[in-house]
Amino acid sequence: MKENSFEENLVSLEDIVKKLENGDIPLDDAIKEFNKAMELAKICDQKLKNAEEALTKIVKEDNSLEDFEIKEN
């Protein structure tokens, strides 16, 4: 099964929030949607953490990765 992109997951999460905010959803369905929303939020959070981690690395001349740091004088 294809893994959804961050953007696709975010759209799905926003759709669920709109459904829940509308209030015209049976309680059992609302609980299922809430649980799905929590899972999507967790996936989005992990993808953001992974992106942040990747963006804080720099590639050195020997193609190894190093943490990016700003050295203050």
C-alpha cells in the first residue's frame, strides 16, 4: 500500500476536523474519526521531525553527514 505524503495526510486530518466541528456525526463515527485523526497527527508529526532532522545536517566534502551548528565568536 502506498504511503500518503505529508500534504495528503494533512488534508485528510483537516477534513476530519471539519466533520467533527460540524457536529452532525453519530457518536460512534465521531470516535472512529477522532482516532483516525490522532493517528494522522502522529504520522504528520513524525514526518516533520524527520524533515527537521534531515535539514539540520550538512554534507561534508567526503560526502559524510555532520550536524549543522552556528559557531558564535
